[in-house]
Amino acid sequence: MNKGSGGLRPTAMVSLVTAFCLLGDSMLYIVLPLYWRDFGLESVWQAGALLAVNRLVRLPFNPLAVWLYANIGQRTCMALAVVTSLLTTSAYSLVSGFWPLLTARCFWGAAWSLLRLGAYFSVLQFSSASDHGRHMGTYNGIFRLGSLFGMLGGAFIAELSAPNAAGCIFAGFSLLGLPLVYKYVPAGAFKSGGRKIFGALGALFDSKLTAALIATSFFTALAYQGIFNSMLSFLTGRHEIKPDLLASFGLGAASVAGFLQALRWTWEPYLAPKIGRISDTGGKRRSLLQKNCFWAAFLFLAVSYKIDLWAWLSLVILLQLTGTGITTLTDALAADIAADGKNAPAVLSAHSLAIDFGSAVGPVVGYSLNNYGGIHAPFFMAGTCLLLIALLWRRLA
């Protein structure tokens, strides 16, 4: 394992591959909840199901992805993920109806498992114990540029052209990742414990620290990736303070929601590495995570309420800032635990599984709670979960 060699450039290039492949998926989170009829859907619940199913697929596929990395090599797995991303993103423009789109989303789920685990394994090889936070921050900051351009570009394409037109446009960018894969991703297999992955996952809960990490990964993903990402355009479109004020700017709900979420991906290339670098010094990671979760809990409770427009926009932006901190710090903690233990693939796969499970549950739970308790219910649930995580890390800090 070539630890810490080559500076940040290999990490940055692997992150860019992920960014190219993420464009189409990110576009759907803004466009699908508002324009679900244009995709041939019969009900808004089908939009929630399509946003969740790719994560459900990753739950059983993640351990298989680790096995593939241990047997056919990192470079081959990443190249396979890029090609699959090209095909699935094209499908968002070329097919219509719930079942064809469901099939495409399932294949995208498998591609994302390979992309993210491949990036985690590569970052672990490129970094050392003293700079896990910096490398994970760089990875998060750069690959989320795909979310930036996917959400913002997808929203504008939907409102200026056709809601499903962005699929073929974004699919072409996936091809740009193939040369980077062959240049920067290690060719060999990642075998450190990988063949024992199925038996090793359960043993991870014997460690209180690892169990806390997995719980954090699950609940923060449920809150941010599941509820917030999938419901922000819905929240913006239904917010009582929205109609005449936002219309005066000439913007629709999709563009406003896309802009709000894209702000995070704009600052992440700078802020995420900075947060990671700060957490690398003085054992600050757990304390910083606890503080971020506490403030996030308050902000989730606040953003669904009727308040002044500019105050509401400010709260959403602050909530996005806590998301940057929580994601970077949690990934860095996962790298710490993986590097310290004897089964790095098991730790990283469990971390990835928890994120996928939370992300998959989030849209379904969010839209279901909205149906029965109104828009406040899912955001109240997210805030409560993050408060409990903050209290957990207060004990462990």
C-alpha cells in the first residue's frame, strides 16, 4: 500500500471521476419531485421511491462490491462503474415510466457502490494517519462539484427546455472519467481483509467507537441525503412565504432549490479540506462532530417553519454548512478507524452501508411523514436524530 504518496493530486483525480458520474443522479433530486409527470410517473410517491431505490440496492451490493475489489482489481471496478453511470444517466432521457426508470436507478445504485468504495480505498492508500481529514475533505469537496452542476444545471435545463433533457447531456461527462481511472486508480486488488468481509461486518459492533460511527453515518445520511436533499425542492415549492416573493426574482421552485443546494457544493472544495485539516490536529475530530450535530439539530427544526424569506434562506445555508462539517468529519473518523484496525474494507463497507441505508430510508420516511403530519414532521424527525447523535459524541469526545 503506497501510503501518503503523490500529495493530494491522486485523491483529487479520483474525486473528479466521481463528480462526472454524479451529475445525472443529482439532477433528479431537484427535478423529479416537481416534474414527476414528465417522467411518466403516476404519483409523487413514485418519485420518492425512485430517489430511494438506488440506495436500497446498495445495501446488499456493498459487500459484493468489496469482494469484487478484492478479486478483479480497483481499476477494473472503477471503470465498470463509469460505464454503468454513462448508461443509467442516458436512461433518464431515453426511457419513461416507473418500471424502466426503476431499473436504471437500480443499476446506478450498483455503480455508486463501486465508485464510492473505490474512492475510499484509494484515499486510504494515498493518505497517512496524519492527514486523513485533509484527504477526505478534498475528496468530499471535489466530487460534490458533480452535485453542484447536476442540481443547478438540471434545474435550469428543466425550466428552459424539458425536465428530462439533462440525462443525455450529463451522460457524456461520465466518459471523461475513464482516462483518469486508468491513470490514477491503482490496478491491483484491495485485499486487506476483503475476502472476510461478510463475517467481519457484524464484529464491528464490538467496538463502541465503531458502533457510534455507524450510527452517526446512518442518522446523518437519513437527515441530509435522505430527507433534506430529496425534499428541499418540495419544501421550497410549498413554503407559505414563497409564491409572490420568489416570483419577483423570476425564479421557479426548482431553480431556487437547486441554487440553495448548489451553494454547498460551491464552497466544499475550499471548506471541506480546511475542516479536515483542522480536525487532523489536536484530536479535535470528535468534539467538532458533536458541535456540528448539535447546531444541525436546531436548524432542521427551524427550516420548515413560516418565517421571513431572508431569515429562512439564511437558516438553509447554515444547515448546509453543518452538512459539510459532519460529512467530512465522519468520513475522516471512518478512515482513522479503518487505518487502526486489521480489516479496513469491513470498516469502510459498514460506514458506506450505514450511509446508504439512511439515504434510502430518508426519502420514503420523509414523504410518508409529510403525508400524515405535514412538512414539519420529517424535519422535526431529522433534528431529533441529530440531537441524539450530538449527545452520543458528547459522551465519547
